[in-house]
Amino acid sequence: MSKKAGHQARKRFGQNFLHDPGVIERIIRAIHPKPDEAIVEIGPGLGAITEEILAVNPKLQVVELDRDLIPVLRTKFFNYPDFRIHEADALKFDFSQLVDEKPLRIIGNLPYNISTPLIFHLLAQSGVVQDMHFMLQKEVVQRMAAIPGDNNYGRLGIMTQYFCKVQPLFEVGPGAFRPAPKVDSAIVRLVPHTELPYPAKDLGTLQAVVRTAFNARRKTLRKALGGLVTVEQLQALGINDGLRPENLSLADYVSIADLLTAEKSSEQCGVQGAKGIAGDVSGDSHD
């Protein structure tokens, strides 16, 4: 509970309010906000980060779900007429609607109970984003930055790295928050790639391959991906079917997905061709 604002942190919103001035200053230095940027904060809480950003950029916009916090924020920052509050669920919010001329810089102390789905939601909108700075559970940041062979390597890391460069910045202990969480936290910077290093022919197919693989991460690829690709197809791509999902790189997963996309495309062409031939034959019979 924050005595200053009198607002009880809500467990269902995953609220842990940042209050350590040293940590706040370090976060602001990492973000390095400028007056003319399009900055959006997710989950401002009681406004610890908000206050520092507004001092530099009075046109800050925030997305807050807890309606009890809205009047707290309006009162605290009433002297910033261009400050905008969007009362909305960030998981469903269309961030592209906030884009005017400049790409968005998105920041936030994200609720840990929804951080993974929220990251996926934001990655889907990375085309309108300049960069993102988030406070997350330390384990989540480790998963995002993990490399092949790492125990933390999985779907979140692969798909985050598909869209962005991942830079873990520094760790934050539980004492920096009220109430103190039971886990350590970390700040991460995500910078969307100007050009995707390994663009997939079909993103949905890549997501399906990665999801299928890590649903059976303890199994070998021949078993984990057995319903999608054959051993021969994996070997043709230069991939050892005896490896586990955590051993493959992003490039490997893209090559598997592209193989399936090409296969699906050729099958569709075959069906279309067969229909065309059938049409020609039936047409001939009428002549």
C-alpha cells in the first residue's frame, strides 16, 4: 500500500508499484526520453516513471486498466494539459492508433501475470515501434535473450528475437517495489529490426512450428515435429533430427517453416492445376 496516494495495489492486476528513486533514475537514463518523441507508458501505476518522463516530454500518453488509478493520475499531473490517459486493457489495445508522424517508444513496468501474452501482442505491432523498455520478471528477460542450447531458450526468445534486438540492461531487487514481489526483476530494451534478419515466408507457419516444437521440448526433433516434417526433410535442410528443440537457431526454425510454406503452396498449385485440367477436359467434351 502506498500511503502517499492511498491506493491499494491489486493482485488481480499484478500491481507492484516502483518507489526506489535510484532505480527510477537509472530507468530514465536508460530510456533517455526527448521532448519531441512519441512516448507511451503501459501501466503507469502511481506515476513514478510517468512523473520523470513528463518533466521532459509533456505529451506522454499512458494506457491504464485500473479505473481507480485514473483520478489519481489526473490529479497528480493536472498541470500537463497534453498528457493523455487511455483507460484500456493493454492486451487488447491497438497501439498503432497512437502513431502520428513518429514511431512509438513504449515503456512500462509490465504486470508479471500477463507479461508474456502482452509481449506477443506488442511484437505483432512492432512495425510502428522505435523501441521498447520494460520492467519484467528477471526470468522472462532471461528467456527473451536466451540463445540455442540455453535452458531458458524457447518460444518467447525465438519470436522476440525474430522481431527485435534484445538487450538486457540491469536487474532490480524486490525492495524497489511496494508491495515487494517474490521474484527479482530486470529491465530490458527491445529494438525492432530495421530489416528482419531471417524473414519467414509465412509468419503463422513459423509460429506454429516453434509452438509445436516447444510443446515437446524434451523430445528429439523427429518426435517433436513428427506431425509436420519428415526425418528426410530435416536432413535435407542440414538439421540433425536427433537434436532437441532448444538446440535449433531462429534461422533453423525459419528454414523448416519456409519448407512447409513452399510445400503447402505447391499443393495448392497442384489442386488449382488439376481443377484447370478438369475444366479444360469438360470444356473439350462440349465442343
